[in-house]
Amino acid sequence: MREKPGTLEYWKISEKVFLDYYGSDEQKEEAFSTLRKRCNSSDKDEALSCYNLSVLLFYSKEFEKSYEFAKKAVEKKSDDELFLDMLRQSALESGKTEDLKKDYPFQKEIVFSLTNLSYHCRKKDEKSALIELEFLISKNSIPK
């Protein structure tokens, strides 16, 4: 029987996973394995495991893998703002911003444009950033 998110048992397992991540290489791999197994279950309550795995991969600079698990978290629970932001951030870092057009559950063009705006600002590409900004203003997503 799996522990349900929010229960004391679930948080104990989550704490162990995070402690293992900061332990030896063997413990770190065990943390990834535990989260992968939980995430790959068909249980929608395991969206948090997908998200946690995405976060650990993100901080390990494995951005493409982070994107894949953030995507799974969003597929299991598409209205969670935290999961949606992780999907957007990992898309930005992995260069998968185009994938947001198909993977983001709503307002795809707005999220895609916001992500591109972030990317262009980081790269100090003023011309491209202004194009995205004008689009967002035209859609009333950003006030003038």
C-alpha cells in the first residue's frame, strides 16, 4: 500500500529521499530510483513525486530529464501552479520552449511567449525580447 501525499508516512519517505540525495552517490541514485518508481505509477497522487524528481534533476543540471518529469507531474495534476512553473523553468533551461506549445495544458501561446521573453532577456537580445513583449501586450497579458 502506498502512502498518500499529506500523511506523516509520506513525508517521512520524502524526507529520506531528500536526505539520500545529499548523501553518497549510491544514496543519491536510490533517491532518484525511489522517486522514479513512484512517479511512473499510474496513481495521480504521485504527481508530487514527479515534481520532486524534476526539482532534484533540475538542481543536478539535468534539465532535459527535469522537463520530462515536470511534464509527468503536470499530466497527473494540470492545475498545480508549482508543477506548471517547474515545467516552464525546465523548458527554459533545457531549450525545450517549443515543447510548451504542446505540453502546457492551457494558455499555451502566452506561456510560450513569456518563456521566450525570459530567455531573450537572459541573453540580452533586446530586439527579440521587444517582439515577445509587444505580443504579450497585444494579448493583454502584460499592461502597457
